[in-house]
Amino acid sequence: MKDEELIVLNGLSAQEKLELLDDLGEDAVSYDTSVLPGELHGEPATIALIILSHSALVALGAYLLKKRESEDFSVDLIKIETVGGTKIEAKGVKFRVNKEEQSSPDVVKALNKTLGGALDKFINDDN
């Protein structure tokens, strides 16, 4: 996966890991275990490494919509890692969705805006 552009989600539970794998498939996501800094320092956490593509982003948007418990939800930490080594990071990403109208592409667009347009080339293309 070092030659692929990735989106990285930190601190997944075992259940979230299974749900994300089910939504994205084995070819698009792999997992690593790492030690988290900060409050949970020293405790291992699961990290999802998702190969960036249009279809993976749509599936990620659907996963994030399913995961929410109300109209407001957040992602603690999300990172983009490019092939060239550039890292873009957003902490405490918050979303407000209308349960009736929000779609996976809407969540991806909101995420892209938060990440300063880092996902632009994947939103309209299936790489």
C-alpha cells in the first residue's frame, strides 16, 4: 500500500473494523495496530488504511452515515497520505446531516472541504 494514496482512520473498535471491511471490501482497506498518543497513550488501537478511489470514498461516506447516532456526528482523526509522502490531517471533523436528505456523496464533499480539497481528484474520477 506504500505506492497508493491512502485515507487513514484511527482508533476503530473491533465492530467498526468489521463494518468498514464489509462496506469497502478486502481490496480497498487493510488494518494496522498502533499505540495512540495522548489520553489513551500506551493502549493499542486499530487503524484503517483505505486506498483512495472514488468508489472507496462513496463507501466511506456511507459508512460514516451509518455510524452516526444523531444528526450530528464526528470523526476524531482522519489523515490523507499521498504517494509523495505529503500528509494532510484533520482532527475533530464534525458533520451535521439531515437524516432525510444527506447522502454519501454529500458527506464526502463535506470531508473534502475540511481537508482543503485533498480529495478533489478522487471525487469525480474512479482511479
